[in-house]
Amino acid sequence: DVKVTQSSRYLVKRTGEKVFLECVQDMDHENMFWYRQDPGLGLRLIYFSYDVKMKEKGDIPEGYSVSREKKERFSLILESASTNQTSMYLCASSLLGTGFGEKLFFGSGTQLSVL
Amino acid sequence: SQQGEEDPQALSIQEGENATMNCSYKTSINNLQWYRQNSGRGLVHLILIRSNEREKHSGRLRVTLDTSKKSSSLLITASRAADTASYFCATKHIDRGSTLGRLYFGRGTQLTVWP
């Protein structure tokens, strides 16, 4: 089974801190994604990556950056955390292309609270 | 955003009843997927239906797709308390982002099944 692992289940940070959220997948997937999920707003895409060192902005990239130095790892960085970034962050991965690769595999999520 | 919209937002039924959730979208799709999320966890892929398919079954799940109405429905038959979760539709469109693997998620339907 594909496993997508997010480094922290719960995280509490202070306003202005630099925050790193890590995600690792073990199935050699090309695509990796970072979503945030807020009540009533569903899942919104922050950034995604379709290859090492390649990244694409999603719908809400402001205040975030990402890093993909290795195929299995995709990091989300909050350069200066703010209270409006308190949210559930979900990482996902998928194969590039059609067929089996079209479905996403999600991690368990990181609930981030910024105080 | 090409976000799908689920309807209803919340659904409450008794065990043994059928649950029907609907999803509408705005622009042409390549495929539509349904995901399930247990409270506070990541999403799990349930079923995928392609734009040239009209109906698909998987166990107690039945998905229909009407591309002329830009809508889909997910039917869960003989529901169980363990089916209690949020259900999301996700669409893959004919655009550059989707070619690279991104999906567009709706806000979800919260299903509660009472024993």
C-alpha cells in the first residue's frame, strides 16, 4: 500500500515563526500536493510538484513556499506564520499520467495552530 | 476556481437507509472522483468515473455521471454507522494543471448514519 507520511499530527507555533511541514511518500510518485482544509471551505490547493525541483502554484500560494529536493519528499514552508494560517494541512501524492495514477493518496494531515 | 459543489452539505440517515450525495461542476472534465474523510484524518479514494462513462459500481457504492448536466451522484446503499464521514467529489479538467495531475475538490457532504 502507498504510504504518505506527514511529520507531525499536531503543531503549535507562534506568529512570525518559520514553519516547516514535511511530507514523505514511499511509492515513487511523481506528483505531490499540499492542500489546506478549513471548515466550510473544503480543500484548497496551495502548491503542487510534478517532478524534483519543479513546482506549480495552486489557488492560495500566498504566504507559503515549497521545496522538493528529492522525489519522495515535499516540504511546505510558512516563511512567517500568521494566525490566518491556522488550519489542517493535507499532503497527497499520485503518479503522473492517466489510469491508476489519477487518484490521490493522502497523508493523515497536520493540524497547525498559530498563536 | 473549477471547484465542484456537493449537495447537500449535511445528510443524516438511519442505518440501512440509502444515502445519496450530488456533485455539480462548471467546466468539462476528464474524470470525476469521490473521496471519503473520517473526522480529522486524510482523504481516501473511493471511486473514479471517466467522462465517457455513465455509471460505475464498487461494492455498496454506485456513482453516476451526467456530463450534459455537469453533475454526478454518489449512492451508498444499506448504509452503516461506519459510513459516517465527509464525502468529497474531485474533478480532473482539461487544463494544464489537470494534465500535471491536480484535482479540484468540492466542500464536501457530511454524512451521519445513526445506528
